[in-house]
Amino acid sequence: MLRKRIIPCLDVDRGRVVKGVRFGDLAEMGDPAVLAAFYDREGADEICFLDISATLEGRKAMTGVIEAVAAVVSLPLSAGGGVADLEDLRSLLLAGADKVCINSAAVRNPGILESASGIFGSQCVVLAVDAASRGGRYEVFIDGGRTPTGLDPVTWVERAVSLGAGEILLTSIDRDGTRAGYDLDLLRSVTLAAGVPVIASGGAGGKEHFREALVEGGASAALAAGLFHGGDMRIGDLKAWLASACVNVRLEEEVERHEGWS
């Protein structure tokens, strides 16, 4: 059985890590390379880097930041934001990313998933899905959660996987930054339909929330940002607790303990 993964997320705006609530009210959290190096030491399984303003500002992702992060970590690195075409994806991979997250561009041009998986391999292609409950049903949003698409998350994920997406990063806009727990209804529906690994995102506030996402929700990985950045939870402590709760996670007893990244 594959081990469940814990992934800290670095949401980056203008070169600095930020964190907000429901995709708004952003507060600066620090330097991405410094935070990434800290999480590498702490025992994270991967690091996810998202340039959250690139698409809205109509620019490419900051590959220089990704290069800086890749230079200080030995973990798998996924990156996204501002990916509009295959050259953008290629640039992120050359900058040091192992996987690339595609969101808005995939909705506007689903063929990019098929082309990208054919050229780079499906293991490099992550479909990022931002979803919220509206009028009693879930809907996919793009452009940093600002533009409704009318797409049902399950239907969209099934199509994206058929086109070549090798993994799903599923974020609940409603739960983002609230620490109220992952949206298990949304998560279950997507994990049951996907047939590929699903990363749960949005709402982590306690250790039990991670267990729920990984066990009841069926996620292959659980992602969090502000909970880790603020020092409210240490990844090593979380993984030790999950192991005690019979969740199959990677433990590294030899990981050096640090008091903080700042």
C-alpha cells in the first residue's frame, strides 16, 4: 500500500509566501526558499509551490523562485500558476519542478492535458481544481477562485484524467484558511471518481482533519499552508500522530528537529 503524503504548500505572491482565507485577505508569511528548506528538514513528503497571482496578472510563473526552492530541497516539488501553454510547463520543469499544476488553462483548453502528458508523461501533470458549493451543488472556479465555470468537479476530473492528468490537487474554496476541516463530501466524490491520486487541500486545522482526509476522504495526500507556516503544527509531530492512528505515513526518526524557520 502506498504511503500517505503530507505536503506543505507555498502560495507565493510577488516572490513572498502568503496565506489567506477563502482566497482573500492575504498575509505575508516569509521567504519561499527559507520555508522550503525548513520543511525539507521537518520531514515533508513533497512541497507544492503556487504562484497565486500569475494568472490574474497575465504573466508567467516566477521560475526564479522555483529555481531557488529547488536548490535547497531534496523533496519532490510541484509548481503552478501562470501555466498557459506547453512552454510554460516546460519552463517550470526545467526550473526544477517535478510536477506542474494546471488549473485555468486546462478548463479553457482541455487539450493541454493530453499534449502535456504525451510529451512529459502523466506523472508530471497535476490538474488543480478549485471548487465551492453554490446553490446546493459544487462548481469549479478558475482565475484564483474568481470565475465560475459551470463545471461539476467530478465530471471535470473524470474528463481530465481521461486526457492524461496523473494527479488531482483538489481545493475547497469554502474551507480554505478556515481550519474547519477538509470538505469530506467534496473529497470523497472526487477520490471515488478520479482513479488517480488526489491531494486534499483547504481547511486543515487539526491532526484529526488530516486523518479524516486520508482515510474517510480517500485522499492520497493532504496539503496545508498557514497551519504549518505559523508554527501551529509541526509536520513530524503530525506524522507521528497519524502513524499512531494506523495511517501509513513515512516516518524519519533521523530528521533533525528545529525550533523554527525564522
